[in-house]
Amino acid sequence: MATPLRVLLVEDSADDAELLEFELIRGGFAPTVRRVETADAMRAALSGGAWDVVLSDYHLPAFSAEAALATLRGSGRDLPFIILSGVVKAEEAVSLMKRGAHDFLDKAALARLVPAIERELRDAAERARHRRAEERVRVLSLAIEQSPVSVVITDPQGIIGYVNPSFEKATGYPAAEAVGRPLDFIGREDVGADTYRALWAVLRRGEEWRGEFCNQRRDGTLFWEHATVSPLEDETGAVTHFVAVKEDITVRRSYEERLLRQANYDDLTGLPNRVLMFDRLEQAVALTHRQGGLTALLYIDLDRFKTVNESLGHEAGDQLLKEAAARLGDCVRHGDTLARTGGDEFVAILPGLDDGAAVQAIIHRIDTAFASPFAIAGHDHFVSASVGVALCPDDGTNSQVLLRNAEQAMYKAKEQGRGRHQFFTREINERMQERVSLERRLRGAAGRGELLLHYQPLCGIRGGALVGMEALVRWRPAPDELLMPGSFVPLAEEAGLIGEVGDWVMATACREAARLFAGHAPGLRVAVNVSPRQLQGGGFGDWVLRQFEETGLRPEQLELEITESVVMDDAPETRLTLRRLCDLGVRLSIDDFGTGYSSLGYLQRYPFDTLKIDRSFVTGAVTDANTARLVETIVTMARGLGLETVAEGVETPEQLSFLDGCGCDVVQGYLLGRPGPVEGIAARLG
């Protein structure tokens, strides 16, 4: 299909005009040609119509190419201008090209006409695009410069390259002092560090971030900003800059915070009031329902407060309440909620507990804190605290019931004498006593020979060949009693006994595995669970090396199973220990993958060998399509990262078949062999 072409032709010869039009048609154009011979006619044509190109003869009786070019320039139109002539001197052609003509063609050789026009049309379109872009930049620049909100532009590393006048006014920093500094240089580190970390995490994913900052002006005053920070990309999708648009919201924040404090906090002590306490308690109860564990509610009443308040007056009573609130605040954990519910009554909410041990520890701290007298009105006054405890879900599954039961337990504590504490149920007290007894019995268990190891086979998915074994600790505190790890290992962690237990497990597993593997295939390994506390010890790596030297077990025959939380915590001591173990050649395995943090970032920090799929996924995979897809995804991901996959808890042929189809490498579970003494593994090896 022919391309339309609007031609303004400066030409006095009708024959030449006809030849040009024929050449354009032959070249694939559908030309519309208007022929002019004078400057007035050309100006009229330029002002009255739209043109794609100007073709001009060099010499006309009353006009010339030079005059036509000047007329075009005077109109302000940017059109391709091509000169057509028979005979012209080279220097004259060059002179016109310098003044703005785009090409020069010989009338006797018009073969170049169509290509020249096509080229100049492309160039004209590109010039038009550039002009539009430049105009847009000019308008945007004016908008940014005159914007009432702060605008900051940084490079991909977050280093400031531009700030607008509103930024200078809002922060007090002139542009010269801001350029070259990081985006967060005005941020309060103690207030906004987490926010900035979240911001960069979002931006590095190529996404836009919105949020609020607490910043510091040049004069030291604080102010709040709501910011939108967006990545700017080039045509390849690469981020070239970040632009932050920030609005000062200090007045609004101040108003909101004042209203929030009045509605949710006690004016005297600054603690959460009854309204906020119930909100926090409902959140803690909901968390307990979702994740299990316990939430403890402590109802605390000050003993003999009424005497101080009535004898010394309300001002002295208020002073006592503020000091008591401060002491109680030092007793609870970070993340707990301490509230004043009225009078001399306080409530502490302790979520995320495994048992009552943390409750006992906090009650002990409360007793210690109130053992010292309160200096009120120039005199020492001894005021103790009676504490009632209710546990969710044991003593109630909603906020009102828990508060009622904790309050009743507090009154029971007062009946027994002031400065006491009481759990809501006798059974709780009995369990706490059992825990104390269990902890006492566990101390020294390794030295008394009460610990033993059972081993569960690790088998290849194809053929079931034995590739190793997992060491599982057992405790026999009495001849007729055998306890599984779940009943005493968490207690050992909390009581600081895990080092004693863990060291015994490691030494015994290395010794028995070295003796068992001798003379067999070199690929056999023993897997040992490692406690976070063991990895935090600076000498753990050297201690493992001594086990190799003493037992003859090779480093590649030992696999340490580490939970996700250990690596995600990324403590310096843990990091150094894991590096030391890697240098020794010990295999590292991520245990129970998918049940904790499940972040892929830590898989890059250390050369893990194995990814262990939790038994809950294995159990659900054959009955739930979503779980099955999750397991398939984990196996595929592990294969892509060069990791071996081990599935635990395999109990049925259907589970084994599913894992085989997924491409899982190693399995363990009752279907392949139950945990037992080392002799059972020896019999399988032959």
C-alpha cells in the first residue's frame, strides 16, 4: 500500500514537477504536491497546510533555494528541505547545507530521491520526538523545582544526586550539603533504621515503597515525613535512579499520637490502660490459637498500697504507683505487655510460652524487685506484690475468662499471705513442680550413664540402600522409664544443660559411627542435631575436630542438622562456628525446612549439602494437593541449588511412591526402619 506524502515543491517548471511526482509514485509514495514559485506563495502554503517535506529547485526566475530555505526557517517549521538542481557549484551546495538544508540532489539523477526522502522523514520524526522529550523534561523540571513537597533523586546505591528547594526548606540542608550523601542521612538511626531496611528490601526487588519516616533537621529538631520511593528504569529494565517524594506530616502525626495516647495509655504511669490491655490480650490469645504454646496472664496487686495512699495522701500514692510501674517494667520480657488496669492493679501479658518456666522466672524477678523499700515522702515503705496467674488455653480461651481467673488466683495468693503468687489451677502448680524435679534429675544424666543413642536409617529413594543414619538421644532416668527427646531436650535448652547433653551426643555418635562405618562404603554418614546454644560457643568447631582425631571419623561422614532459625539469626559467634565447620569439611543440613522462616537468602551464606523436608509435609502430601505441590517445589528448588533432599516421617508406601516421583534423594521413617540401637544398623550393613 502506497505511503501518503505531502510535498511542498518550489519549482517553476510544470514538466519537472510532473517528473518528480512520477518518481515519487514509482518509489511507493502517494504524493500530494503543491507547487509554488515565490516567497509569498510559499509562506501562504506553510501557514495554511501540513507538509512532510520541502523540495526546492536551486534557481527560479523570482525565487531561489536560498530564499526558500530562509522562508522555511522564518516559519518556525522543522521540515526536511531537499535541494534539486541541474548544475550548481559544490561550494554553493555546501553553504546551503550549513544553513540548514538536509540534502542536495541532481535533477538528472533522481534515483536517490526516494531514499533521501525516507531518510529525512525518519530524521525529522526523531527530531520531533527529541523536542517533545525535551519539553516534557522542561515541564517536569519546573514542576519538581516548584513542588510544595520534597523531591530527592538518588543513584542506584541510594546516593543523593538532586534535591529540590522544598527539601532544602523542610530539612534546613542546602543542596550542596545533601548531594553526595545517602538518602537516609537525615534519618534518626534509633527511630527509622528498621524502616530504611524495609525500604531498601522493597526497592531491590524493583518495587515502589510507601511509608513514614522520623527524620532530623539540620538544627536537630525531629519531623515526620510520608514518602513514596520509586525505582527509575532505562529501556533495558535496569534501575538507573531512585526518586523519593516526601511530604511533611509532623502536625498530623503529633495529633494522631496525642489522641492514641489519651485513648490507650494511663496518664500517670505511661503504661497501656485497660482498653489497650484487652486489645493486646486478644492478640496474644489469637496467636496461641494459631501457633500453639501458652499465653500467661499475670494479675498483680500491690500489698499495703492503701495504707500509703491514705496516710500520706494521693500525691505520695501516685509516686509509689509510678515507681512500682517502673520496677514491674524491668521484670517482664521484651515483647510482653505490662498494663495498669486501675488503682494499684497491674496486668502483665506474656505470649509465646512453651511452659510455665518463663512465668516462674518473671515472678521471681518481681519478688526481687519489691524486696527493696520504696522511698516515699522521706521514708522507706515496704510494699510487696501478690500475683495471680492464668494460662491460655488451659485456664480459658478468651480474654474475659482469663482476666477473671487470674484475678481469682491473685486473691487466693493474698489469702496465703502477702507477696505470694498462685496459679489458677492445682494441676498447673503440680506440673511446675514436676518440671523442677525433671530439671534436677536431668543434671548430670550424661555422667551417670542415663543417656543413650538410637539410630534411624537414612535410605536412598531407589532400592532402599542404606546411606547413613540419624542419631536420636534417649534418656533412661530409671530402669523402667525411657524418655523421648521432646520431653527433656527443650528443658535442657532452657535450663542451660544442652551443652552437657549435646556434647555427649556428638562424642558418642562420632565414636559409634566411626566403629560402624569402618570397612564399609565411604559414602555413609551419621546425622546429628545441633542446638543453637552449641553453635554459639566459640570452641565448638575445635571440639568437633578433636572428635575426628580421637575416633577416626572422617569430616564428610558427619552431617550436622541445623534449624532455620539458627542461620536466620546470623549471630557473629554462630557465623564463625559454621565457617569453621565448613572449613573442616563437615556436611551441613537444614532441618525441618519449610516450618520456620523458609528464607532462601541463608542458603547462599554457607555450603549446605542437605535440605530436610519436615514430616508434616510428607504426611500431608498424599492427601492434600497444595501440600503435594509444596513438596514438589521444595525438591525442585533443592535440585536447582545442588542440594540433596531428605524426607523424614515416611510411613506408608504411598508416601514413598510420591517422594520417588518428586525426585527426592533420601528418605527415613518407620516404613524404612524405626530408631533403635546401633546394632540394628550394623545388621543392615552386614
